[in-house]
Amino acid sequence: MFVAGYLLNRYGEAARQHQHRARAHGATDDDFRLLLKILEFYRGLRGFQDAQKLVSFWRSGVFPEIKPPLAGTTDEIYRGITASRGYIANGFRVNGADGEWLRLYLQRSDAIKRSPRTIDERAVQLLAMAITLKNHGYSDNWNDGCIQVHEDKARALGAGSAEVLEVVQIMELCDSMTTAWEGATLLDLAPAAAGA
């Protein structure tokens, strides 16, 4: 979780330190590759969603179909998503503006589910919750539902309130440490006086 928090905040040095600590506790290259796939998946979605709002495709929250997929229809893709997942997540609705983009998004989502890993699905859901929490802070983006879905999935897999709170605290700590690190590297500060 710390690796993700520092990567989200672009604090590479701290992310690498926590990567080494995670490796000492059994994390593998596949785990870090999965982390990067999840980061790319959710951060890319956030940018795409915000851009569609800015150019007024769906400021009201209504997700229009502007382009159909190359084969089939967006509705057929949605039926497949509902059959495999039980609901249509916000990310799929956002990508529905372009049916082919939606189809590719579904393929990427499925590829993440099949990725090799040593971490369990509960941890994956907590990680997804952490990333969507961070995404939520960038704009007024109606992301609450996505955060709740990942929290609910993690709880259904055994995560308790203390574990969910710990994720929130880790994300806050990563934000705080990154802000302090950026400030120290950007400002011209005299060395602290001894005993001060």
C-alpha cells in the first residue's frame, strides 16, 4: 500500500524504499507488475472521465454512446459485463462513449483479473480502493460509488474496519510525506540550528 501511495504522489525514492521492504516480506515482481497495471487502469480512467466532463460529453452524469464498437453494440458489451460482474461499474459507463474503447477497457480489466500474483484478492480490492480514493481528490468526479464498491468487495473478503482505516491512514501519510519532501527539495532552506 505504501508503494502505491508514494507512486501516486510521484515520490520515487520512498516508493523504492517500500518496494524493498515489501520484497523482504515476500512480494514478487508479478505483484509489482499487478500494482502498475491497477495504477494505470484507474488513473487512466480518471483522466478519461475528467476529460469527458470538461468537454461536456456528460456533465450531467448521463453517459452517451457516441461511437459504437467495431463489432456488436455497446448494449451487448454491457450485457456481458453484467453477466460476469453482476453490475455495470462507473468506469464501464464512462468508456461507453466509444464502444470499441469500452471493449478494450473490458479486456484490460479481465487481464488484470488473470494476472499472476502472490497477494490475495482482498488486498487487490483494498489497493483499488486506495487508488480511487486518491483519484477522488483530483476533481469533483462522482467517484464515491467506485470507492464504495472496492471497500464492499474487500469487506466481503474479510477486511475489517481497522484494515480499511489503515489504508486511509497510509494514503494520508504518503500525501503528507510527499508534501514535506517536495517542500524540502523545492525551497531554499538554511540548515537547522543545533538545538533548535
